Amino acid sequence: MNDKANLRPVAIVGANRIPFARSGTAYAELSNLDMLSSALQGLVDRCELGGKTIDEVVGGAVVTHSKDFNLAREAVLSTTLSPLTPGITLQQACGTSLQAAFGIAAKIASGQIDCGIAAGSDSTSDAPIVFSRRFAGRLVKMSRAKTLQQRLGAFKGFGLRELAPVTPANAEPRTGLSMGQHCELMAKEWAITREAQDELAVESHNKTQAAYEKLLFDDLVSSCEGLMRDNNLRNDLTIDQLTRLKPAFDRSGKGTLTAGNSTALTDGAAAVLLASEEWAEANDLPVLARLTHMETAAVDFVAGEGLLMAPTVAVARMLDKAGMKLQDFTHYEIHEAFAAQVLCTLKAWESDEYCRERLGLDAALGSIDRSKMNPMGSSLATGHPFAATGARIVGTLAKQLEMAGEGRGLISVCTAGGMGVSAILER
């Protein structure tokens, strides 16, 4: 391993995603493998990687079937990449593809590899439905039986209730609360209003719509199943429309999170190509931006901390290590799991008390220029296929920095399980 002074710069040299689609719509019949393969092939075509061996393709999905255990490798074999390209599957909830980029970047920086693709895919349309543990055990026992009597014996005491399917639970195992319910608690703690959440949601849709109209996604998005753009995006969304929606997670009369200011269940996939600058030059690929800093953190949400507040910790640590201030950025990409989550994060950074007591700082990190936040919109408009969001954000930010010709961008992503991942891209 090289020492820090000898670490190589890590370049973002390409990105691609398929349009994101609301659950049960355009990709209802597709699997994680189908979507990930499509996103990867789009990147391969865009960067002219056909037949080439990439040192690593790392990625995964959050909502998976048991057959998806080798997802990244199977996706590689479904593209025109050289079959000699390894595929590594990992999962860190909504931070999956960003965490994949971290691992690849570390190996490139140290000289272990020269290039890698970080990717993620998720389908809530193709959620795994399984039998109860008791009935599944009977099926396993029957498959091992050698005689008819043994097969029949596997069903001794069988009851019809055992056939009831077990669907994936949209809740934190440790608390039993959904992410939306946890975010409602955060919104109440930080006094985030319904009006502010709705305004942020409309702003996200308007920015994404404007980016499509300016053709800014043309070299970031490849079509899939005839879909050319995210079908969650609304080009005529208004505050008035959002105010008519009822709270989705707290129906006591005090709830503020709705289907309009929260991300919809979404299907989709995204990928980003990282490399050393030497490899990029040898393969005639541009250096869009450089990944210079990265951080992962967790909070004790079981003991009462806000489930989605870990990015505040990750960003604070990262800034300290980088010797930077929160205001030292031209772009901020803050994942919009919920409008309330974004607003809680901003308010926490502005709080002297929180920054002193929780983050161990001398004073508040301070405010950011909101005009620099999510300039091309974010998850409230595009949708949020869990494992794909990190790669989407990296690609979008790298594109913006490349267009500007200079600058520095901060990425903040919250994840299930009370974790957060953050990164800095520089041009």
C-alpha cells in the first residue's frame, strides 16, 4: 500500500443510468438483473468499453431475491464487457452504489487496480414474496426425502395458514417503524413545516424538468423498455396540488410527510466509471471530476437519534479531515429521501447546539447557498431506486462540474439502518 503522499488521483470518467420508473409501471416485468445489465450496457456503449476488461464491477441491490446473490457478476456477463471482468456484489441500503465507488476509489488510489464501475439496481415491482419459515422447512424436508412415506411425513400437522405469503417489511427491524415514520419524528424534533417540505418538492421537480429541457441528461441516461425519462417527474406540479394530499405516515392530524414530499417506490439502475487518470487517457476518456474525499457514519437511532441524521456526522468528519468548511463548495448534492430529511440536515448544520453537542465542533457548520443545492433536481423528482441513487448522484455531480470547468461538490446520502455516506468531487 502506498503512503498518503503517493496516492493516485481518482477520476470519474463516465456515468449512465436508465430512466427511473415508479413501482409497477414501465419496469414491472423487469428484474434487478435486467435493469442493472441495461444501465451497465449503456455505460459500455457510451464509453466504448465493449470487449474490454474492467478491473472490477462492484454493486448490488437492496430488495433482492436469493437468486440475486451473484448480481454484479451476472450483470457483467449480460453485457458486452469482457467476461474476464470480475463482478462483486455488496449492499449498504441507499448508499450501496456510493459505497461501491468508495471501495473502487481506494483501490485505484493505492495502485491496486486502474479502473472500476460502481453500480446499483433496485426493483420494488419485483419484491421477493416467500413462504412462512415453517412451510419452507417442510419443502426442504420433502426435497431431501427418499421415500413416499418420508415425503408425506414432511407435511404432518400441516395447516392452511402456513401458505400465507410473507412479504418484505418496509420497516426498521430494530424499531418496527418505517423510514417515513422515523422521518416524521425528525420533522417534529426539528420543527420542519409541511409548507417548507412541499416547496422543496416542487423545486426538485422544476429543476429536473428544466434539466431535461436543456438536454443535460442526454449523456447520462439511456432508454430502457421504451422509457426515455423518469416517469415519476411531474412538469406541472404545483404547491396547491401538494397541499391537497393527506399525510402518509402520521394520520393523527400532526403529520407533515405526504406522498408528494416523499420519494415514491421506484425501479431503476445506475452506474459510474472510475479510473486512474493514466487509464482514462489511454482509453481516450475525459476526466469529468475527481473523487477526493469520502466518509461513512452511523447514528444510534434505536436509542432515539434521528434515523436519517447520519449524513450530518459523515459530512462533519469529512470536512474536518479535508480541512474545509461547509461553505467551500460550488455544488451540493443532498439525496432527497424525504423533503423533511433534507431540511432537518440543513437545520442541524446551522445549529450551534447540535454541532457542539453531537458533532463535537466549536460552532455550527453554518448555512449553505440553497441555489447551489441539487441544481438538476434530485430524488423527489427522479425517484429513488435504493441502491442506484448513489451512482446517479455521482454521475450528475460530475457532469455539472465538467460543464462548469471548475468547482467542488459535496454529496450527502442518508440510508436505512441509521447510516450516512458523504463524498467530495472536485474539478
